[in-house]
Amino acid sequence: MCELFAPGCCVILIDSSVWIDLLRERQTVPVFRVRRILLEELACIAPVILQELLQGARSGAQLSLLRSRFSALPMLSPSTATYAEAGALFARCRWAGITPRSPHDCLIAQIAIEHAVPLLHDDRDFERMAEVEPRLRLVSG
């Protein structure tokens, strides 16, 4: 497991919950961390996170700007097996009495697991998923 901000640290998958707070200029611990991660050039995203960010665009101009900026980040892509494992993670969470609010979050968690990278988030569902799936490494506020 890499130490956050250590020299040679692994990349960090940034969830849309943190990106949205950054775009809204909220002052939260995860936003502070993502700014530092960006300076260290350690941030990466996944296609589903890009989708979540783009669907919130308020205009064509903002859509173009968001697409340009976020598409420039390293992308961790899922495979077909990733989707199956994300579905299995959702089911295992339900069996444990936890129902994630979004199946997208299970996909994001599974991408982080498969790529062996920590996930920076500001979403309580990831904390609960990590109780079910110990391979999910989280960086939270």
C-alpha cells in the first residue's frame, strides 16, 4: 500500500463527489487533498466518473470545458469482467444489509480494486462498501 503523497506514490482515483465539490469551490478536506494530488500529478479518473461529471454540465460551453479538462487525466478503464464484479459487489453489500445508493459507485469501487489504487471520495457509500470488500482502499476526509 502506498503512502499518500510519498515520493513515487501510486495514482489515486478521484470520485465525482470530490470533483463536484472542487468545481463548486467548497472548502472540504477531500477538496484540499485533491488539489494536492493534482499538483503531484497523481489524479486519475474512470469513464463512469467522466460521465457523472459531464452529465452535470449547465451549458454547451461548460460541457466542452469539462470534457477537455477531465479527458486529459489518466483514465482507468473497466473490462466486461469489471461490470460483473461490480454487480457482485452490489449484491454482497445488500446481503450485508447495505444498499448502495448508486450502482455507479460499485463500478467505481471495483475499478479502484482492479487497478489496485486508492479512491479519494466524499461519499459514505464507499465507507460502507469497504466494510464488505476489504480490498477497497479509501482516502477520505
